[in-house]
Amino acid sequence: MGERTHLLDLDLAALEDRFEADGLPRYRARQVLEWVYHKFARSFDEMTNLPLELRTKLAGVYHIRTSTVARRAGASDGVVKWLLQWPDGAACECVLIPDGDRRTACISSQVGCPVGCVFCASGLDGLERNLTCGQIVEQALLVARVCALGDDDPASPADDGVTRGAAVTTDDAATARLSNVVFMGAGEPLANYGPVLRAIRTLHADWGLGLGARRITLSTVGLPSQIRRLADENLPINLALSLHAPNEALRRRIIPWAALTPLSELIDACRHYFERSGREITLEYILLGGVNDGASHAEELARFTRQVRCNVNLIRYNPVDPLPYARPTAEAAKRFQEVLRARGVNAHLRRSRGLDIDAACGQLRRRTLTAQRVQVTVAREES
């Protein structure tokens, strides 16, 4: 028997075609995907409205899950972070961020990151490889299962002192559904365009997780040609541009990839995205103490925002060992925000979440798994 296919790599049409080619009714494909995405089945044995013979056959052809949970950590504010390891040894992190009725999954698009922002943990080791569509979706599906069922993986090791299930405290299952997905984990999503786009379509589809387009956000350092391409996909998700500097010179200093793309080209691409999608662009701006957080930077940023329909998310730098950057005080960040608002800019100061488990913005980083640090045996379903 050949190698099994990752079921999450396939959309409904592709699975229907495969079923038909194998002499199976096409409608069975939708039944299978509803079990996976709506009922969070982890094995074909759970799919009780399928004949036993079919379940056995499918288990020999498809994997539902290909990762193991190598580590799980829970923060004091309810944030939960998972380190997932793939069969080839590569690893990535994903995060659940609960906030009132909202449940947001922050997911990775690559193992490592090629961009190399000087203040960010994700690119410290460079890029190892892209994630597949299925591996991207698998992260969101894990978080969705935890939201709905309060269960991640009984075989996954938790960090010392972590209480399982702490992130999902509501008794109302309807309010504990996954509500949002943000592509803000490790990696540059637009540098892994095909798999990321297919993953977004799965997250959005009625046979998938069924999230509205406005509940999906893609964050990019800015690849103009890919932003334009995404704008023409007729999939009006939210676009967030990692700006982090109000001028070309400073941006190139802290974001090496910025040297490849003039800000004027990025602005043109963002205008095109707004025109095609109707979605206002979010400019993300990490405040680095003494680097880009002065009053003059705020004035310059205010002028920059006049070029495109946008709002601004300000994020105080989250410390990354061993990087030398400082986290501004809350008062300094508030002053920066007030300058922007006085100039008519819609500026929000984001609250850092998951700081005590390195799960906050800019802190996600793939880990090297060694026998000394982690020993994991996960009994995988024959699925």
C-alpha cells in the first residue's frame, strides 16, 4: 500500500473526485469532511454514519492528523500555545487566544521565517520549509476542537504548573466555537501563497470550519505582487501590513526584506486590495523603545496613513531572548497613540497576551526537539 494522503490537503471537490474515481458515492466526501471539521472526528472509526467497510478502507488511504503535540503551555491570562511536530522532524507553534466570547487561533504558515525582522523570534533560525495546506489547517482545527470540546490531546506533555483546559472556561458551547483565525504565527504567508490560499478557502468553506471572510486575517511584511494577486481572488479577508516604521530608511534597518520593496509599491498594492475587497488595511506597528516610538515617528506615521484607507494597531515590543530591544512603558505607548489620534488616525493599542509563555506577538519560534528536552509518544489514530 502506498503512502497515505493527508485528508486536510484536499478540498471538497478534490475529495469527491477521488471518491468517484474509487467507485464511491460523491456524497460520502461531504459526510467525511463534516465529521472532521464540524464534529472534530480524529479517526474514521468515529464516523458512524459510514459503513464499516468504507471506514476501514478510508483509514488505509488517508491521514486525518499528521502532527504530534510535542508541548503545550498555558498562560495566566488563558492563552494556550502548542508546539506541533511533523513526521519529518520540523516543528511549529500555534496559539489559542480567548477574549470574552471571541476565540482566536494564531497559526503559522512556515517552519521558521525568511524575513528576518531584527526584533522577532520567528526568524532567528531562518526558514526551514513551507507548511502544506493540510499542516496549516491542522493548527486551526486543533484550536477549534479545544474551543468546542475543551480537549486537545491527552498524550501531549504540558509544561510544569499548567492546568489542562484552562483556556476554555465557558459552559456555553455556542460561545466556545473558534471565532477568528489570524495568520500571525511564524512565517511570511504570502511567500507560501498556494498552500496558504487553499488553507484560507478551507477555513472559509461551509464544508470546512465555516468562518466568515472578515474573521480571517492575513499578516504580511509586504509582497506587492502577492497582495495584488490576493486582492483578485474574490476572498475579502482582512489584510494586515507589518509596517513597524514610518519611513523607508528605518524600515530597511529593522526589516531586511524591506530593501526589496519600496514603500510606494506597497502602498499601491494596498490601495488595490482595498478597492477590490472593500476591506480597510490594518497597519501593524511594533513600538521598539528608543527606535521607532518617538513623537516624531508618530507624526511621520500619521502622514503616512493618509496614503491609504487604514487603521493602525500599536503593539508594545514583547521581549525576545537574546535580542537587545526594549519594551516601551505603557505611558510612552499611550502618548504615541494620542499623537496619532490627534491627527485623525484610527489607532488602537493592543494588549499583549501570553507573555509568560512566549506566545505574544513576535515571540513564536520553532523549537529544536531533543531527547533531553522532550520525549513524546503519541498514539496516532489509524486515520
